[in-house]
Amino acid sequence: MRVLLIAPPGGGKGTQATRIAGRYGITHISSGDLFRRHVAERTSEGEAVAGYVARGDLVPDDLALRMLRDPIVVANEAGGFVLDGFPRTVSQAEAAYEIARQLGVTVHAVLSFELPRDVALERLRGRGTDGGRADDTEEVIRHRLDVYARNTTALIDFYRTRGILHTIDARPPVHEVTSAVFTVLDEVDHPD
Ligand code: ADP
């Protein structure tokens, strides 16, 4: 199975992606985790993306794609993937479509997690004070939410038009969101 997750910062996509990967036996690929790993390991790609990630700006498409392509191909060969954090823009979605076309595969479902901005902000403030990520400062959190809002309407339309978009209410407790996600994906996994 191949699934894409779209969610605002604080939307819980990392947590849900881990659970989806476990249930369906597919690989979890998180673009943010991948980039942070490169930054921590000081690879040349890590040096290139560090500034964008620290500011909460999107990494340029060519760089993001170069880093994600191999993990996607490998995961696809291993039975599928849940992609958390990519694509994030329509141009990335078009590039992802091109990769899928070359591999001769399609994406089965795109889940869009909906969460009001003030709730996302509260959640991320909590994470920041818990000694979380370096980009969980008030200023960068606000910027990440702005970047998300700016790019996501068109991205969601892109997938709605293709008939594979499912919206998920991300406000309930984590396990309830997981149930809603599994309900959607069980249908996708076993189409009539
Ligand atoms: P969040 O959704 O909470 O902001 P992520 O871990 O998904 O966190 O992403 C962290 C950062 O990594 C982003 O702010 C951005 O700098 C970079 N990033 C992640 N995914 C992408 C992507 N698909 N394209 C460009 N930049 C990305």
C-alpha cells in the first residue's frame, strides 16, 4: 500500500504514520526526520538543508527530491510506504507523480489531517517547552503554520481532483484519530 499524509505542524502525522506502517507492514518515510538526520550527521545534504529547516522554510524542491527519491524507491520495492511530509506543494506533487509513473505504481490514498491553527499552535508550544525540536520556537512554529496554510489548499485540491483524498479530523485523542485512519485505509486496502 502507498499512502501520503498531509497535516499541519502539530497535526500528529508522525505518530499516525508510525501506526499505519505497523498495521499495514509498510515503510514509514518522514521527510522532516530524514532532513534532521542529515543535519545531525553533518552530511553535505544536511549542510544544504539546515538553514531552511531551522527557519521553518521549505527546502528547495530539487534538493528535497534528490534526498527522498531513493528511500521512496526502496520502500516501494519492499511493499509500500506511508510518506509523512512529502509532497508539501503542488510542484512536489507533480514531481512525485512523475516518480510514481516511472515506477509504474499509483498512490492508493492521501490523508489530510485537519486541525485548527490555534490548536496546532498550543500543541507545538507544549512540545517546545518539553525540550523538543530546535524548530519548535514560537516564531518558527508560527512561520511553519503560515507556510503550511500557504501551500496546502492547492495541494489538497490536486488530490481531491484525483479522487484519492480523505480528510481526517485531527482534534480527537491520538487513538481515536488512529481508528478513523484505519477505517479509511482498511477500505482502501481491501477494495471490492
Ligand atoms: P512539521 O510538519 O512539524 O513542520 P516536519 O518534520 O514535517 O515538521 O518538517 C520539518 C521541516 O523540514 C520543514 O519545516 C521544512 O523545512 C523541511 N521539510 C520537510 N518536508 C519537506 C518537503 N516535502 N519539502 C520541503 N521541505 C520540507
